[in-house]
Amino acid sequence: MFYMRWQGFSLLELMVAIMVLAILLTVGIPSYVQFREDNTLSSAGRDLYGGVLLARSESTKRHNEDVKVLFFGGSSWCYRITDLDAATCDSCSATCDIDGDGQTRGGDAASYSGVQMSNIGYPDDALLMGSLRGTMLDGSILLSLGSKEIKVTTNKLGRVYLCTPPGTYLTGVDACS
């Protein structure tokens, strides 16, 4: 008599494979979620950092003392780079351009899910630029997502810093001193 041998996994092998997969998912999913949140916060901070540098550059290039970064806080925060006054550029939906070119410059919360803007450290929520040598006001802005924070700081010499406050660590971002 001829017997056929069935090939495949035994029930024990299948259970071991499922347990190994469950352990990997238990460890991997929270790590991935944290990795994604860290990258979202870091991207928002780098975008704001670049926006401040752009405002300084536009002010110097155009010899325009009126160029500024306006901040609109709250849950749907944004910042706009403009030479318009705060009465004209009064919200995230307003057309805030430079020299009437119709181009809105800046960033907003819609691009960075869950990121909050707080502690806007500039008078009237406006970072003013100097057209001569790219000077600007001393101050900082804090962006946060969950328990993590990133801070964009400026000084009178026109320098811009990106750092993480004490107790927060983001890969590739220095700690604030």
C-alpha cells in the first residue's frame, strides 16, 4: 500500500509563529507611533526655523523694515511671513503676502497633525525683522506634540536656534542650553 505524506505546518509550529508575530507587533507598533510623532514635531520645528530665516532673507533682500512673522496661536495655529500690518493680515485665512505679490508664505497646523504652538514670546505675536544685517527681536516659540517639545529661539544678532527643552529628546535636535 502506498501512503501519501501531507506537507505543511503542524498546529504547534503555527502557534509559535503567531506568538512571535504578536510579540514583534506589540513592540513595533508603539515604537513606530513614537517615531512618527517625533518626526512630525521635528518637521514642524524645522519648518518654522526655515520660515524665520526666509523672513530675515526677504527683509534684507528687499530692504523692507516691515517684513515680519505673524503668529496666530490656538488649536489651528499658523504663522505668516508678510509686510502687511496685523489689521490686514489678521488670521490664517487672510492673504498675507510681501510687496503685494499674492504669495502666502508660512506654515500651519493642518500640515502637522497634533502639533500645538504655545509660549509665543514676541510682542503682539509678531517677530519683527531689521532690513539692515538681518537683525530681529529676542524671543522664542514652543511647539509640542504629546510630551515632546521643540523650541525656536531668535536673538538680536539675527541668529535662529532650534532646540529641545530639558527633559525632551528628539533625534537630530540639540538640547537647549
